[in-house]
Amino acid sequence: MTTTKRNVARQLWELLEPIHAVTYFSPEPLAAFKAAGFRGFWMGYFAGRAAPLGEIGADVVHALFYNFTPERVGRALPDAWSHASPQAALLARRDGSTAALHRIMRDHADPRDIDRAAELASRIAFAQPPEGRPLFAANRSLAEPTEPLARLWHAATLLREHRGDGHVAALLAAGIGGRESHVFHALSSGTPPEVYTVARDFSEEEWARHLRSLQIKGLANADGLTDNGRHVKQEIEHRTDALTSEGLTTLTEPEQDELLVLLYPMARAVVEAGDIPLDSPMGLNLRAITSA
């Protein structure tokens, strides 16, 4: 991989997001959530991601996660905590995710590279400001693992939630609602609406309603995003990148480039393992990782 100075914050997200995302798709964490007592994919998802906040209820999680329906969240929380504790969810996601990464990385990453990548990524993660970032702050309060792959996954999770908190702030500032943001991104990326039907419970009626809202705002038309819509989307992404950049200053530029080079084969191995669907609401072009 050839690194550039175009946008280190975005490159880092593109490479760390797949490492974090095994939590939601790989068989090892899914089995760990089931073994802990959580029932079904969505209960495991919401319990695992919300667990750093404690025995939290649906209203707060709906607000923080931003883009799910209240009904979807309410079917999982707070009922999940009657099946297993937040601590059980934390152990399931950490140990299951680490097991998945061990399987995937076995033939694709030198242990010394994993250790070094974990060190550098952790330095960035713990240098990020917590103010206004509730999901990041909750995850940052957890004990940092010492095993290298677990430490790398933890750093990826911290940076992912830090970026997510900042992205929500950027969307809010631009006047883009949580459910509306899916339609907005789909028009920008070309992701088929059908992906959101399954992954985010969209009906044709709700999709059409949010599309109409974007049209009224002058952000979309019958052909997709308008010029103004593309400008607003670009500004949201630029603001999101800027809000994630402060922690990067803890590394020198050569260290930043070193981390990107170390992470590339790891991210590629995760994508090529096939656990994570290539089309999803994550907002990341996974195909670009394998074609780079």
C-alpha cells in the first residue's frame, strides 16, 4: 500500500473499521453472545455495543446510535439485561472478536506487526478528546487489553466510536436526521435501498418519505443528490475527518505512515475472509480495500 498525505484520519478509519466490525458479523463473537445468553443477532448487537454504558435503556441508546428505529432498539433493550449482564456482553464481544481476528490473521500478519500496530493505534485512541463523545468516553473507561490483537481491536473500537460520535454531531449541524442520513448516504454512494430494508428496517414508504425530505431541502432530486447535496455531503465528511484528527498529533508523520502500512494487510485479510458483507450501512467501501 502506498500512503499519501491526503487524509490520514480517513485512511485510518478505512483500515480500522473492518477490524472493529468483526464484532457484528464473524461467527466467533456471534457464538459468544449466544453463549452468554443473548437471544438473536440484534439483542447481541445492542447489548454488546451499549454495554460500556451499563444497564442502559432503549431511549438513550436510540438517541446515541442515531439511525435505528425506536422499535428496533426497544425489542432488544432493556430486555437484554434480564438474560445477561453488561459485563458478560463486554467479555463476549472482546473475546469473540479477538478469536475471529486470530483466525483471520493467522497467515496474514506477523505478531510483531500486530503488536506495533496495536501500540500506535492505542496511542492515537487515548489521545483523542472525550468531550461530547459519549460512546467513545464509555469505551475509553474500560480496561485496556494487553494481548496484542485484543489491544488492536480495542483501539479500533475506541477510534470507531469516537469518529461515530463526531459524525453524528456533523450530521446534526447539517440538519440531517438519523434515518434520513441513510437515504442521504445511499444516494451519495450508490448503495441499493434494499440493503437498508434488511439492515435498518426501512419500508418503501419510510424511504420515500425521507427522500422527499431531502428533495424539499434541495439536497436531492430525481437523479440523486443535487450539486448542493454533494457539497453538503462533502462538508459532513470533511468535518467528521477534522473532528477525529486531534489524536493523530501524538504520532510523528513517519509513525502515521508506518501504522497505515501495517494495517493495510490486516484490513484486507478481514475483508477477504468474507465475514463482513460488502454492502452494508457502515458507509465504508470495502471493495476499495481489496482492489488497492
